[in-house]
Amino acid sequence: MTERLTDFGAIIRYGNLFALEAHVSVIAELLMYRFFFRVCLIIFATITLDPHIEAGAQQPAPARKPSAPNARVFFIDLKDGATIPSKIKLRFGVENMEIAAAGVATPNTGHHHLLIDTSLPPLDQPIPSDFNHIHFGGGQTEAEITLPAGEHTLQLLFGDQAHTPHQPPVFSEVIHVKVDPVTVEKTRTPAPAGASVFLIEPADGATVARKMTVKFGLSGMELSPAGTSKPNSGHHHLLIDAPLPAFDREIPSDLNHVHFGRAQTDTEVTLTPGDHTLQLLLGRTPPSISFIRPTASAFTRTQRSGSACAAWA
């Protein structure tokens, strides 16, 4: 009987232990579910409220000043489709409104903004200020700009004292221009001290045949073909009956400016009867150009004979 009671008590104890473990397990699951529910609730609230927070953080658009009736802005002496030099002075015009510097809040006034290679910005916000949106907040009516070679667009946009377009906005038509590559300034590389180019043949004042050989000399630098990037080097250009070109531009290539891009040191030319001038100029392949002022020029006199067009080998 005693052994049975002991076994029965053990059963009761083990049963209570199992019940306690089950109870603890249920409580743990409930706590986990409660934690998961709270996390979901926080995420849901964040997603729901975030648009309202962003909307509240947005700054209201500034009040736009009214423009005068029939107001307009335009470029003076610049036509759509024009070919222009790289460096050009632009002049701005305005009608039915007046120019006032930025910060001056006077009715029917504003100042110019130049848009380069860009479309109109948002018209209910201040005009950006960068390389494509040039502000003239001092009330300027002209400006000198420099553009790279190629095609570009220009447009004027009028803005109030806070650089915001008026209502309705006042802007010009889009002007399309093309920059002549010959007019683009090039970065020049200094020539070594004492470097020079010269004509070996013919001599200055010589009388020569219509067809003759011209030989080039170079001192203090090396010859290199066009397209070669090598310090203190370049190739010859022969100027025939032409003055020196602008030193901050590419050397022209025509009948009066002959390029020797293969680093030649002589050439054969045929001249018409009469007086002529020959001159050498050393240059590098763009984008950088290195010039040496020639130290000698040859003045040649051809023999009188049948005429021929200027030509060279």
C-alpha cells in the first residue's frame, strides 16, 4: 500500500510539473505574439503617417509677382540659327517692364537670367543658379560669355527680386546658335627658352624658279607628327603670302597655311610669277597649341614665266 501511495504522489508531482511547463510555454507564446503585434503596429503607423510628415515638411511655393501686360524679353542683334564666335557679348532687351536688381521689390520690375543648353526650370520656384542658369542680379543688360565649339541653345527668363519667374512668366524664344570651332581659344604650352624655327632654303630676297624646294629648320625643340603628345615638340606650318594667325586659335588649313603633320622638314611648292612671302610657324595638335614666333621669313621673287596656280607637293 505504501509503495502505491508513493507512486501516486510521484505521478501527481510530475503532472504538476508538466502543467507548469505548459503554462509557461503558453505565456511565452502570448508575449511573443504581443511583441510581434506591437512591431507591426509601429510599422503600419510609420507607413501611414510618413506621407503626412513629408507633406508637412514641404515648403510652400513662394508668391509670384504679377508681370506687366505684354511684357517680353529678347536678345538684341542675335538671330536664331546664327553662327557665332566662341567668345561673344550678348545684349538683353525687355519691353513693358523695368530692370531692377535682385532684392528690390518694385512692381513690374525684375532682372535677366540666361539659360544655356537647358529648358525652362519650374516656373513656380526660384530659378537655379549654375553653369546653365546664369543670374544677372545686378541688373545687367549685357554679358560676355564663352561657349565651346558646336551647337547651343540660349534663352532669357525674367525673374523678380527673389529670382522667381513672374505670373505669367516672361521668357524669350529659344535661340539656336553654332559656335565656329576656329574661334575657340586653345590652351597654349610654353615653348622652351631659345627655341626657334627658320627657313634653310630659300634665302631671304632670293630669286627662284616657279617650282622650288623649301627646307625647314628647328632649334631647341623636336619634331613630332600631329596627334603625338610629346613635351617640347611640334610640327611645321608654312605660311604663304599670309600674316601670322591668332596665336590662341588653331592654325588655319588652306592654300596659305600649309600643315606638315607628318613632321616633314621640306616640301616642294609652285608659285605664280611675282613677289611672295614665306614664313614658318611651329604648332601642336589640338587641344593645346604651342607656338614659336618665327625668327626668319623668306621673301622670294620668282622668275617671270607662264603663270600657274599656287600649289605644293
